Amino acid sequence: MEMASSARLNFNLLALLEKLSQDELSKFKSLMKAFSLQKELEQIFQAELEKANVKRLVEILTNCCPRSWVERVTIQAFDKMNRHDLSKKAKDELKGKQKLVHNMSLEKGGISPESFRNGIDPQRLLAMWSAKRYMKNKLQEMWINNFWPGDSDKVHRATKKYEALVPFFDLNTRKGSLAPTVVLHGPAGVGKTTLMKKLMLDWTEGSLGLSFYHAFYISCKELTNMGPCKFLELVSKDYPALQGEVALIFREALEILIVVDGFDEMRVPVTTMISDICGHVCEEKPVPILLSSLLKRKIVPHATLVVTTRPRVLQELTLLLEQPLFINMEGFLEPDKQVFFQKHFGDEDQALQALEAVKRNEALYSMISAPVVCWVICTCLKLQMERGEDLTLTCQITTSLFLQFLCDQFQPAPDDRPSSHLSAPLEALCLLAAQCLWTQVSVFYEEDLKRLGVKESDLHPFLDKGILQNDSDCMDCYSFMHLSVQQLLAAMFYILKREKKEGRDGSEQDIGDVRKLFSREARRKNPDLAQVGLFLFGLLNRKRAQEVETTFGCQTSMEVKQELLQAKPGENIPFLELVELREVFSCLYESQEEELAEEAMVPFEEMSLQLRNNADLMNSSFCLKHCHNLRRISVQVAKGVFPEDDAEDKGLALQSTDHYLLPFWMELCSTFDSNMSLCDLDISQAFFNSSSVQILCEKLASATCNFQKVVLKSISPADAYQNLCLAFSGYETLKRLSLQGRDQDDIVPSLCEVLRHPKCNLQYFRLESCSATTQQWADLFLALQLSQSLICLDLTDHELLDEGAKLLCVTLKHPKCFLQRLSLENCHLTEASCKEFSSALIINQRLTHLSLAKNELGDEGVKILCEGLHYPECKLQSLVLWHCNITSDGCEHLSKLLRQESNLTHLDLGLNHVGVTGMRFLCEALKERLCNLKCLLWGCSITSFSCRDLSEALSKNKKLITLDLGQNSVGFDGIKTLSEVLKLQTCHLQTLRLKIDETDPHIKKLLKEIKESNRQLTIESDHCDSRRKRPSSQDFIF
């Protein structure tokens, strides 16, 4: 660890401390001990501090501790002690000496006598003056070369954002005793490096008033080819003659700023960077070790650090930092984009028209946060506007814009033919782009060119146009003008016909094939590959591929198209079916190739669409019209895709959005009108507006497809259910209709109209959570009498009440009622309704399944139901009484029923506290030969002591094949008791569900023994919270 000695401080510490009382001095010492300090100094510091008087305390602080640390924590201690007068005096003295330093005359190169009178070391001032002069010259040159011609005035405004960083660097406002580490992170091209250079330049000119005596700028792209050196040599490599002066600055432990720009451009993993450590600025180490030691504050610990990086290495960088402060660099925000467009186009109306066109492509709008991309897009759109082309169509396809920009740079004169001399340079550049993307390298060097067999002369056409840039800070260093341009060129690599060239053997070994390009594993490691895949599909458009050939005199190949469409070797599934559907649609839309989409959609028979934004809607509308084999589709529409109707002052922007999107929505809905194979439709979690609902209903009403199953769930606005329901009126093929959601008020009249239609062939109907009056329920149940096809009805979650149940039972007793399965879960029923159900069960000989789950029937209600179930005319097979407040008394009534020759084969008593007594009643029934139960879902409150009765019952029962004890913790002893009968080959049980502690080795061993002895038995573990389990009716009703 480097030791930072201190001479005089920048304020008179002795004079300040002498103004403290003895109690205040003791408190000052306590505060000083509480502040963090280098470990090497802590022991000396703590031991000497307590017994020191004022003079000795000043000696300890100035001789043993870094100057910057002493100055910082002294001011903070005074503030904590409420001695703001002393804090202010220290700050004033500190600012006074900083001002002297900043106001030194660089032009004359001299040092004023005032500097000596104020106690500033002349040697120290000379060192700072010399280093600062060289730094200013270098930064001015860097700043001038930082922008492309003609646009620097438009981009410089982004650098004003550095003002937000100033408070983090100001000694007077800083919190904590440690110098801060600020991490500025953001995507490529948003201005991180520009911001840092402007910050450094302003510091050299003293225009920021920052509290730093010196600042150093380290560009990581310049470090790659550097051999082992000293940190002192690293930071003074541009002015080696001043190493002595820089060493003096470090020794004085002054307040300094160190900028580490482009950490993501380091070509070594973090594991390598932490393999060693450097403890002194004059110790020679490999450059990565020097950098990691700086970041971990093993050298120059008093320096304020600013590190810039792209997000992809942010997690690794965090491992090297001490208490970092993260700042997200977003680039151009909405106001910045508006100003940029206005300045570029010069005409406000044209700028607004272009910006609105870009906004409709959300991905493109996000990309123009980077100033250089904003410039590229504006350049293309302005040219198109001059040609009279439609900007809206152009902005839909990102590939078109970037390709147009690239090709426009090499347009031949009107009478010239395309020159073939660009073919070889393009091939070399595309190879370079792909190689760097796959290896996650944003900067490359001459040695990289040699390794790939690329000559620098090959790249001259693209260097001349600024597509490829030779870094002004590092002459043998190259980079692409922006990541997005590099991604386009990397995509071209896959479609160019390439010739084998000498020196390029093995140059493509790091580049993944097209299948790997779309693999999840590769994308997870390298998110930048996603845009390459999108550009690749954009280049599969014949017109765009021809544009590449015409401009660059090269040949393209569409072989990659077949790789994407065909199945992987040894598999029957086409490759695109393995890619996320959302990305497939996005890529096919980018291609705008109808034949490609047609062929790609052949294997898809079912799909789930999640329309989260405008792009999803446009992509889906293009692809769905080619899905001729589609049988099942589910659609979700996120809130905000369609503008809401209730915005009274609906602005022009919202109206424009709605007008723009509706044609795409109409095209998507046309799939329902034209696809004869489509039979299942699920629209869930969908937020529409009146216009989009109207279009959907019109297409569904006129559809020629053969819908058999339709699910409408959680749809808004509220009247959408009524309109959609009526759209299915008269569908002869529709067999299943499910309406679920909380906003289905006034839907019952529409349902009655559907059910009364002479062509209605509904067999399964589910209606959940709607509000209806007693008269509306009466109308609905009357309509059920007219339906000759309906066999299954689910009315879950309604306030049907006993009065409504009475009306329903009238229908159940009607001779033309064909219902076989009925669910009335959570319909607010009581025992009063059980009399009506009991009599209906006797008369209706078609009803075989009944669920009354989550209704307060109680034991008395069960007793009344059993009276009807006793009759031989009752054909009920499955009865669900899940969570119906049934106790042992109710089990006694059920036991009497089961001991007779009842048709009941499935009984669900889940979430009922039947207890030990109730279990005994049911076990007695299971022992009887006349008991026909095949499936029993037991209630709660069964313990291991009850398992003896159950074991005895299972040994005698020959019909029960499924037993669910999942809501009971019977433990090892209970399972042990049951195992005696479960191991027997004569046990007829096939499925047993238990709540199992799978961490218990004794239980695991016992279960293994049971399975080995009785291989026909399946034992399932129930991990669900019993309160969140659902009744078994949901398994058999639909």
C-alpha cells in the first residue's frame, strides 16, 4: 500500500483546534476515530490519538495521514459537532488556496509571489502547473478530433450533463470520509467518453471550480498493448519528462481526480485483474493489475475515481470497487431529440414529421438516444424527404435506414458503374465486425487486422467515410462509428459470398454460425447479438440484398435462409420453432419477405401472442396472415397499446396513434376471417378501446373459420364482453365458451340471445364473476331449457344466492334440460338451497357431476343433499364439497349414504375439518362392499393416529383407486402405519397424494420401500399451501 505523507494542510488546523474546549476536543477525537482510514494507519492512529494534546494531534494528523483525508474529515467532524463557524473557516481557507492554484498564469509560466505568501509549496505548484499545461494541450486536441465534421455543435449540448456530476466531486458537499467512486454506465454512443473529455477540459480551464489539484485521464483502449509498467509511468505516458512532478503530486496526497474511460474495452477478465495486487505507484506490474489496484484503492486511495463502462461488464466491474455510486447515462432524452431534429432539418414542420415517424418504431426511437445514431437517422430521413418518399414506411424497418445510410456513402456518379473495388474492403470489414461482436470487443488494433488476414489498406474506403474510425487518442486503434453500424456489417457477413484468401485460415473460428446467433445461450452471454439477428433478416429481403450487390459490386447468398427454416440435424422441429415467437415475428417483419414468412409459418399450429407495444402489433399482423395451419391462438394486449377512450381531451398525438395502428389491428383480426383451420381462440388480459373492439367484433362476426372453443378473460372496456359475445351468436361450430373477468355487468341479456339462437350448439359454457339481477338469472335459466346441446355449465364466483339457485333447480327439473355437469362454486349458497338441489337430483337423471365448493352448506346442508342422493333415480357420480364448513357430523351422513348402493364414485371434502371422528365414519363406509367410491379427497385435521383406521379400511376396500391426503401432515409414523397395507400386492390403490417432508431420510427410505413392493402405486407429494389449492371440480367440469 502506498503511503501518502503530508506536509502543511490547506488550512491552519492548529489554530482551528485551539478554539475547541476540552470536551469538544475529546468529541473531535472520537469522530476522527470513527472515520474509515487505511488499515496500515489504523493501529498507529488509534493508539496515539487518545492521549495527544492539540499540538501532538496536529502532528499525528499531518505526518501520518493523507492530506486529503485530514482535510475532508476535519470539516465533516466540525459539522457534526455543530461548530459550523470552524467548518466555514476551514472551507474558506481551502477555497482560497484552490483559487490560487487555478488562477496561476499558464501563459507566462511563472508563479506569483502571492503563492509564496500564502504558504503554497513552490515545487508543488510548479509540478501542478507543468502537468496541467501538457494535459490541457492534449485534451484540446482530443476535443477537436472527437466529432465528425459539421455536427460538433449539435452534439456538444449533450456534454452539459456533466454539470449533474459536479456535486459528487465537490469536497464541500461530499458525504462520508472516503473519496467517491462514480460509475457512469450506459449503452454505446450515448456520450460517456465525450462527457469525460469535456469534464477534463473544463477542469484545465478552471471553469468548473472543482476541488481537485490535478486530474488524470486513463483511456482503457490505449492500455491493451502496453507491457508491464509502473502506475506512475501509466498516468504520465503522454508527458514522461514530468514523471517527477506527477510523483510529487501523488506523494503530497492532494485532492486528485482520475478518470478511467471505457472499462468495457479491457480485454482481460476480472479474475485475471484480481490475481495480483500493486501497493505502490512505483511498483512495476502488468497494466490490468495496476488498474484493478487503483479501482480497489490499493494505490492512490485518496483519489476521486470516475469509471465509464457499457452495461455488459457492470457486474464484473462492481467486484473491483469500494462503495461505488452508479449513474445511468441515457444519452439524448425527449427534449434533446427534438432540438437535434429541428437543428438538422432547419424546418420545424419537417423535423416534427420526421420525429413522429421515428417514434412509431419504438426500437428505433430508443436507438436515437445515441447522438451519432440520431445524426445517421436524420441524414437518411432528410434525404428521403427531399426525394418525396414516405417516411412512415421507411421508419418501420430499421435495416432499411441503416443500409440506406451505408450505401449513400458510396453512391457512384450517375454515369458511373458500381466499382468492384469495394467488394474486398466490404468483405474484410464485415469479417472484422462479426469477429469483434462475437468476441465482445469494441476496439481493435493493427495486430487484430493481421490475425484476421485483413490489410489496413483494405479498410481505407470505410475510414475515409467515417464508417470505421482511427482513434485520435490511439493511432493504431480502430473502432466503428457506432455499435449499430457494426451490427449491420456483422449481419452482412452471413449473406456475403466469400472467397478463401491467404492469411485468413481460422480467422472465423470465433464467429458463431447462424443457429448459434439465435441461441438463447449466446444471447445471454452477448446481448448485442440480438440486433445482428434482426439486421440479418432485414438483409434477407431481395431488394435490400440487391442494393448491397449494386453498391459494393459484391455477390450475396441466401443459403442462410434455408439454415433458419430447416430442422436442426437429428431433430424434426424446424429451427425457428426453437426461437422465441416474439423474436421470430420481429425478424420476419423486418424482412418484409412474404415468401419467407409463408414458409416460416408452415410448422406453427398454435401460438401465444403478447402484444406489449406497437411493434408487437405490427409484427404479428404481418406474420399471422401467413399462418395457414394455425389451429389455436391466444392473444394478450397490454395497456397502452390502444389509446384509452376515456381521455376527454384526447390529443392529436393519441388520435394519430390510434389512426396509425388500427390498419395493423384490422389485418391481424383478418386472420379470424380467413383461416379455416383456426378452432381455438383465447383473448385474455386484453386492454382495448372502442375502435379496436369494433374491428375485432366485425371480423369475428363475418369469420368463415370453424371456432370450436373461445375463452374471453379479463378484457376491458366493460362493454367488450357484450359485443364479443354477440359476435359469436349463430356459430354452429362453437362448442365451448368461457367468459371470465370482473367487468361483465349486463352481459346476461347478450348470453340469452346467443343461447336462444337456433344455430347455437354450445356444449360447455363457463361464466365467472358477473353481476346479474334475479330476473336476468331467470331469463338465463329459461334460455338453458331451450338449449338442446348444453351439457356443462360453470357459474363460478357469482352472487347467485339461494333465490337464484331455486330458479336454476326449476330448470334442472325440466325434462328438456340436458345438463350433465354443473359447478356453482362460491355462489353464496347456504343450507337453504340444498332442499332444492336434493329434489332436483331425484328428478334429473342426466346430471352426473355437481360442485358446490366454497359455499356455507354446513352439516345440515349435507344431510339434506344426502336425502336426495339416497334415491336410486339419482345418477350423480361426482360431488365436490370443498371448503363447505363440514365437520364429523356431515361425514356421518355421507358415511350412511356410501354404505348403500349409491352411484357416487368421486367425493371431494378438501379444506373441511372432518377430524378423527369424521375420518372413522368414512373409513367404516370404505370397508363396506356396496361403497362405490373410486376417488376420495380427504379433508383436514387428520393425524398419524388416524392412519390405523385408514389402513384397515384400505385393506378391505377393492374399488378405491385414488386417495388424496395432501392437506394433512401424517408424518413418518402415519406413513409407516399406511405402508403395511400399501406394500401389499392386493392393495387396489393406484394413486396416493401425501404432504411429505422430502428432507427426512427416514420417510424417503420408507417411500422407496413402498414403491419397490407395489409398483402399480404412484405416490405424489403435495407441496401446495392448502389455502391456495383448488377444488377437484376444475378437473372434471371442463
